[in-house]
Amino acid sequence: MEPVVLGVWALPFIILIARIVETSLETVRTIYINQGHANLAACIGIVKTGIWLLSTGLVLTNLSDYLNLFAYLAGYGLGTLLGMEIEKMISLGHVIVRLITPADPQPLITELVTLGYGMTRIEASGSFSHTVAIIFMIVPRSELGRLLVVLSRNYPDVLYTVEDVRNIKEGAKIFHKDPKSRILGFFGL
């Protein structure tokens, strides 16, 4: 490539990468805010804002260059997708999983207990069946994927919902596998 052609693509490439990184950091920062990690969220916010100022400044000083504008917009979209993938990898915090089954829940309960999940069972009635069992579970987000695989493979008729948990009592025993290191667990490892 000629130097002139490289110059045409260099600035849009820098803007694209900056926006991908900045938007991904914003997603991660939001996760840490929602989980109550204010100091880490603040540090990420400082870096994110610096990158945002850089990328936005590059676009605003070259508004006549449509490649820069396209790179800025594309970086936002790609950064959003990357941020969502990073969120899955971090798996920080806990979720409430609610299982509702009209069938005998004992085989399900037995299997989930052997996998390390704690739960609370409530008997109820439903509009489509006379009796149902509702099983409440607080699950580490890092274990959610494994739980959903078990449910979809072995219990496809069980209705489930998943909700985020903002806070949980410190030291609560919700999952009886070996606990992760607090440092590694903080980063979702």
C-alpha cells in the first residue's frame, strides 16, 4: 500500500479500536456498579472517559471525513457486542433461579443437590395444573450456564426464570462446592 492510502485508513482504524475498547469498558463498568464495586467502577470510568475524549475529539476535528464517523459508529456497535461477551466471562455475582414444575420435583431436586445447588421448595397451585412445585435457588452467576444445560437436557418441561441479585448476605451458604478465592471470584474466575 502507498503511504497515502495508509494515512486514509489509519485514523478511522484508531477511532474504531478506541470506541470498541471504550464501549466494552462501559459495559464492564456498569456490571461493577450493579454489583456494588464502586471503586473498581470508578477506576474503569476514568480510563473509559479518557478513551472517549480521544475518540470523540478525533471525529469532531475531522467531521468532513465520513470514514471517521463510520468507524466511530461501528466501534460503538462492536464494543457493545464485545462488552456483552466480557460480561459472560466475568460472571460476577449471583442470580435467583425460579423453577416451576407440575411434575414430581424430587428427581430434579436430587440431581441439583448432587451438583452442589441449594434450594427452597414451595408447593403451590397453578392455573393449568392443580399443583405445582416452585423451587427457588440463589446461584453464582458462574454456575448458571451449567444449571441451564442440566435443565434443558434433563428437564425440558420445567419453566424457569432468572433474575439478578444485587446483594446477598455475606457468608450465606447457597452453593456447597469448594468456594473460589475471593480475589478470583471478584473477577469471575
